[in-house]
Amino acid sequence: MSDSSTDSGPVLVDHRGAVRLITLNRPHLRNAIDFPMRYALAEAIEQAMDDADVRALVITGAGGAFCSGGDISMMGPLTPDQARTRLEAAQRVIRAIWNGSKPVVAAVEGPAFGAGAGLALGCDRVVAARDSSFGTTFTAVGLSGDMGISVSLPARIGLPAAKQLLMLPRRIGGEEAGRLGLADSVVEPGTALESALADADRLAQGPPLALAAIKSQMGRPERNRFDVLDDEVENQVALWQSDDFAEGVAAFKEKRTARFLGR
């Protein structure tokens, strides 16, 4: 059961204890992303990242669809400044996920196309229904891709395969998405949200400082591997001094579940 929630608007926010559930809410258009949704989604993620009571986020879509992509009915000729404003609003969503210290889980039912695929793949974990489908459909409207897909897609499946999917897009079902690495977990239809929330609950019980360090260390795969080694040392040194580390060691020795407080 939720503690509290919003019940209208392009994005729904549901407070579930230490987990914040964020739902794209344009089911009549399979949650196609328009301007108001971009701003509302970015704000919801940013607020959750800033909320000390939130330990993990789940992003999903209403009405049995994750997100069918950008709202094509809103697309048309734009000046360079107008196009930049539109695109930066989309990138703000991904920046909020990547810059945030808390793990984000995508719960995918139905389509995750274009910007919807970028949104899902930009999350730290993707849980997809077996009958869901992914598609990098940007070239269908003469575009190359945004919402971080130029980074997240090759990070998941490798650069050559990512280039082929962007240049020659095709629909990828949930089963294949799991095999390729687009999805981290493939579950039965209708259970993606339940499974994602269970994962988020587990993440919320984990050590928040360590999870934040993992996101930071692994968020820039282009970095020199020896620089990453230095980052690992600095993060581990800091974590070694934390109350969470002391609690984790004590819980292990006492054969009980650790209670991490993020300090």
C-alpha cells in the first residue's frame, strides 16, 4: 500500500515508504512524452533524489504501456532554439537519473520505443515483461536519438550492436531484450511493476552510501580504467569510515539483517 500519492497530471508520484514510484500518465497515447510530461518527470525524479527519506525509485507507465516515445503529434518544424529547448528538457530527465545518487528501476510493460527506450535503458535496472517490446525508432522520423540512448545502449550491448539497432531499428521482444542485455530481468506479463517494486525494496534496504558510490564509479565507462581504480580507493576509504560499514560488519558477525542509515 502507498503512503500517499498524486492522482492526476502527466506524471503520477506515489510515496511507498523508502521507494518512490513515478508513473508516466498518458495511457490514451501509450504514455507518449510531450513537453509537460518531460518537465514533470524531471521534477519528480529530482525531488525524489533530494528527499532524504527516499532510498530507491521505480519508473513505469500507466495503462499497460511503458512509453511509446516522443509525442509525434507535437513534432513539427522548429527553430534551432526551439529544438534545443525541447531536447534539453528530455536530457534533463536522464541527467536527473544519472546524477542522482539513488538507484532507479524501470518497470516495462508493453512498448518502450524511441525516447521510451532511452528512458528505460537510462535506469540502473530494467525489469521487463515477457511480452513487452523495445524499439530504437528514432530514424523512423529522421532523428538520431536522445534521452541518453547513445550512451546507455552501447553500454548495455556493445558499440557495434548498438550502432546497428539505431541505424536499422527493429522491434525487440522482452525475451530477446533479456538475452541481449537490454533488460536485466524478464518476468511474466503484468508483473513487471510488482517485480520492480520488490527489487526497489531490496535496494532501499541496502547501504545508500555504497550504492551511490557504485553509481558514480560505473557511470562513466569511457574513463581510463586506472582512474577508476583511484576512484574505487577514494570511495572505499570514505565508506570504511561510515556508520553503515560498522553496522554491516556488526550485522554479519551477529548473523542479523543490517540496518543501513546512510551515514
